[in-house]
Amino acid sequence: MTSPAVSSRDLPHPAREEIRLEGVLHALSDPMRLRIVRELATRGEELTCSHFDLPVTKSTTTHHFRVLRESGVIRQTYRGTAKMNGLRDDDLDDLFPGLLDVLLDAAGRQAARLGEDGA
């Protein structure tokens, strides 16, 4: 039996049971990646990569999205020519109950304390 053809536009994601706490914490330890995740959580919907106006180069932005995807924090899918990004909050809440909420709350408090524009 042959497996179905995989599109070259399908991106690899870890299965829920493959997501590791240390990978999630590493992904969220970077301010730009945390900013992306905060925006996704605040909006509660999938957003295109171009939606995010990060103060880094396009290649660095691509790297940040890849780290988030490979750690299991976000899911990326193509819709036409747009790469859509969605938070895997259901998977993360199942595996690490309350972790994402606590981290996002702490990040929001820090942004407010430092007077940063936050998501």
C-alpha cells in the first residue's frame, strides 16, 4: 500500500504526544516569539505571517515561526498563497494545564510594567 502524496506545501508539526515542555518553554523564551503567541492568543483566530510587524528581518521572522511550529506551540497551514498561523492552545492545555494562560498573563503584566506595546 502506498501512502498518500504529501504536498510540498505541507509543513511538519509534532503530534500532540510529541510536544515536550522544554521545547515549548524554549520557544516562548524569545521576546519575538512570545509576541507572536500573545497576538495569536489575543485575536483568537488564525493570522497570516504578514500580519505580524516584527522589528527583525524576514529570514529571522521565518525562523521564529519555524521554532514555534516545531515545538508544537503553533500550527501553520497554507490557504492559497497565505501561510496561516494558529495557536495550538487545545493541545498545550491538554498536555500542560494552565501553563499557556499563566505565561501569557505574566508576559502581559511585564509588558504593562515596562510600558511596552503588547498584544
